[in-house]
Amino acid sequence: MKPLKTAAELRAAVAGTAPPRSCSCALGACDGWESLAEYRWEEAQMTRVATLHDTDIDEPMLEEFHPGGTRYDSPQAPVAVSFFPYNRCDVWHCGRCDRHLLRYIEFGGYNVDPRVRALDPTKIMD
Ligand SMILES: [Zn+2]
């Protein structure tokens, strides 16, 4: 799967699908980053549709992008495709609620912590 590198590519990848229904799946709203430790990832209804993770890069940048003073887990934080953690995310589509979801694995200490955030196309930027 060829990684998407720009906001325009990501917008195009998620455009043209049905508008999301209000969520009925176990993930909840996840407007900001949530740990999957507390939510269920229902594999059977999820399809991986794109990736932002360029595996040719050994260690994607860890810098975050918050021009509006948001924080990592702010619901209003921009989806800045080349910045952490978006630069290591896969893009998934939920067949139940038609949302697109961003997902990556946070590695910390001894645990491996999958994180998920619903993708709001209006927050995508370079
Ligand atoms: Zn869903």
C-alpha cells in the first residue's frame, strides 16, 4: 500500500463515501485520540483503506503540530499528515457507522498501546 503524503491525498482517499451515521459501534465517539485498551476494535467491520506510514522512513518524525494551541489528545487538534502521530497511522473504514478512523500503535515502556481517533476531514492539513 503506497503511503499518502499530503493533506490533499488523504482528503481524496476518504471523499465520496456515505456520510457517517451516528456511531453505534463499540469505539465510541473518539473525537480525540483514545487508547483501544478501553474500547473494542471490531475487526470484522473494519477495512484498512489507506496508510500515512511511509515504511521507507526508519523513524518518522516525533514532532506534533498544534498551531491553534491544541494538545495531542484535543478533539480539535489538526490532522497534520506529516507530523506525529499521523505519520505512522493507518486509515480504516468502519462498515457499521461509515466513519473513517486513524489508528497507530503507541510503544511505551513495556506495553504496546493501540490508539484510535475518528477522522474528521475538515481537520486535515499539511
Ligand atoms: Zn463504527
